[in-house]
Amino acid sequence: MRHFTKTLLIGTIAGLMISAVHAADMKKVAISTIVEVPALTETKDGILEALAARGYIEGKTITVDYQNANGNMPTQQQIAKKFVGSQPDVIIPITTPTSQSMAAATKTIPIVFATVTDPVKAKLIPGYTNLQGNITGVSDAAPIGPQLDFFKRIIPGLTKIGFVYNPGLDNSLATLGWVKEEGAKRGITVVESPAPTTNEIILATKKLIGKVDAIYIPNDTTVVAGLEAIIKIGQEMDMPIFTGETGGVDRGALASVGLDYINVGRVAGNMAADILDGIPISQIDAVIAYKVMTNFKVVVNLIAAEKMNVTIPADILAEATKIIK
């Protein structure tokens, strides 16, 4: 009996030692986002899928610390400090404010940002190539030109488009500039309506009624959080509501052509896997997602079309990758 107990004790200790060694060998990945909306959740899922495909499987070869700041910047900054204290092998921030918090917190731990519209304007990187710091990643800048062409096919008389945004977000300011630039090429004037907080979204949207032919909602975390309220106004006032990302169409917007955020996450996940493989960031260029992705989502919501009093052309329906009925 004593021999059995001794053997069991030795086996238990050995098992614990093996587990400890295994845990020490596992790479640590830290992922955070300022808020959870469908596009950002899809991005996280794509990151984990890409890591797993490269052999970095959560719970087996890597540990993943995922944190959501629930829209609170002080919380996001605390998460950044927590991450730095735990010394992960790579930090993957999702969204611009999350990436800026992580960049401010560490100059040594590798950072791979995802869904940052304009990382240069956000001062995360000086350019997309020849990187020398600890940051690289993926821009989710919307394909603005193709989007405006798509919107005009649905609303042939489109000459003025409303733009609801939080002026405090760098990514929204960047998108505004691109929409103005691409709109000017197509005879479309942009009418701005700032909404610095979610409480101001409804008023900002109502200010556009009667002044524009349609409203564009960019990938702005503040505004997207209140998208349903904007859509309700669109339905009540026969105002077409377009979104910069296709997930908004599932929530009731009229239509969009845009990025597949699972694939955006996969691009970032493969970059993170490169870092875990030992490749230095200086050899991993940052990229704009739509330039390395060949297929876009084309999503149309027929329920929204009826409620907003819009007829979707047959050729648009024929090329749609998803039709919500």
C-alpha cells in the first residue's frame, strides 16, 4: 500500500512538472477590442482561425487572453497595462483606439493591429513598408470608390450623401476624406453630420433628412453601436441607409459592398503567426486588406429596401453574395 501511495505521489508530481513545462513552452497571445460589434467579433474569429491553421491552437500551443473594453477608453488603457505586465509574445489590438492604447503602452512587445482604417494617420506606423518599430498590421479601409459606384447603381440620382461620424476617431476622419475625394470624382457631395457620442446619433441623422439622397455609415464604433436607431429613421423617412461594412446590412441597412472581416482577421492572424515563428516585424509589411483580398461581399437587404421605399435593380440582385429577405 505504501509502495502504491509512493508511486502515485511520484506520478502526480511528474505530471505536474510536465504540465508546468508544457505551460512554460506555450506562446502567449493577447487580443483586445474597444467594443464588440459583428465585424470586430468576426475579425477575432478570423485571427484565431489563422493562428490555428499555422499550428498555434488555443489551449494547446498558445494561451489567449481576450479582453473587451466595452466602449470605455480608461478601461482599454488598463487592459493595455495588464497586457504589458503579462509580457505576451504578441499583442493583437482590434480597432484604432485599442491599437493606439497598446502602442502607447509598449515599444518592445510585437503588436499586430487589425481593423485600423488609417494606421498612418493614427500614428501607429510611418508607412506600410520598411517598418522599424514594434508594430505592423492590417488596415480595413473600405473600398470607397467601388462602394460609391455601387450606391449610385441603386440610387441613380445620388448627388448628395450624408456622413454620420464621431469626429474624435481618426479612422472616421480618414474615411471622410476618402469619401469626399472619391465622391468628387463621381459628382457626389458629402454632407457631414458629427455625432461625438452615441447619445447624439439620432439628432445627427435627423439633421440630414431633406438635405441628402442617402446616408453612409462608416466603420465608426460610436455610430455603428447605434445603427438600429439610424435605420429606424431611414425607414420612417424613406431615406436609404448604406454602411461601410456589410455586417450593417444584416442589422437593417439597405446594402453594401465590402470586406469579409473573417478574412481581415485571417490576414492579421497570419502576421501574428509569422511573429510567433520568429520573423521580425521589420520583415512583415503592413497591408490594406482590400488590396490583398480579391473577393468582396455584396449584401442586399430586401426587407430594408421595402421599408425605405427603394427598388433594388435586378443586376444588383444577380451579383449579390447575400440577399436578406
